[in-house]
Amino acid sequence: MKRYALILAGLVLALAAQAQVSVKEPWVRATVPQQKATGAFMQILAAQDARLVEARSPVAGIVEIHEMAMVNDVMKMRAIPELALPAGKAVELKPGGYHVMLMELKGQVKDGDTVPLTLVVEGKDGKRQTLELKVPARPLAGGAPAGGMQGHGHGMKH
Ligand SMILES: [Cu+2]
């Protein structure tokens, strides 16, 4: 039985060592029917220097890490291979900035849905941590292009 106790202790240590990256307030922008892409947003805080190197989700055929950049005076988004997560400094993924891009959506992401999202974070030592998130979908607050939506669903989710 001693051997099992040792294995258990090892597991607990492994879990503790992985608690280095935390994600706060994740959300996915809800889509309209036929929309093929959307973004996931959140704050990521790493206790030690790390990098977000991969994201996956069963709801999308392709998931990429994107940044916004000025190209010829036009704001465009583009894929980046990784996102630096400096120690102790929360990195914000938000509309108009960094985001996790979900493309080739397999269906509509409705307001109130829960979207599974997996993030893979690599530490400086090359060790990878996988974060399994359950991300709520909600409309982009105040960003609706059509009139009459102002203030709808804003800040009432918590
Ligand atoms: Cu994008």
C-alpha cells in the first residue's frame, strides 16, 4: 500500500506545479446563424514566464491565436504562433486586441451556450500545461452595429 501512497503524493505535487496559469472571465462572442468565425476573450495570468502556444475547441475546425495590427492604416487581425505571458502580469484578450480565433464553426454559438476551449501553455522550462475551459457565450456588449441593442445584456451576467 505504501507504493500507492507515494503515487498519490506525486500526483498532488504534479497538480500543484501546474497551477501556474489562471484564466479569468473567459467569454466567447455569440454568433448569428451562418457566421463561420468568432473570437474568445479572457484574461490570462501566469505565475512564471510562459507562452500560450495552442488553442483547441470542438466547436471550430480551426483555432488560432490572433493579434490586431495596423496594416496600411487599416486595423487587421492576423495569426501569431504564440502569445507571451509575462510572469505576474495579466494579459488581456479582448475585442480589438489579442483573441483566440475560432474558425470553421460547426454551428451557431448562441448566447448562453457553453463552449469547451483548451489552451496549451508552455513554460520557460518547456513544460506544457493544458487548461480545459468552459467558456460562456454572450453577445459583444455595446458593439452591435444595428440600432436598438444598446445596453442589451450588458453587465448582467455575474
Ligand atoms: Cu481573429
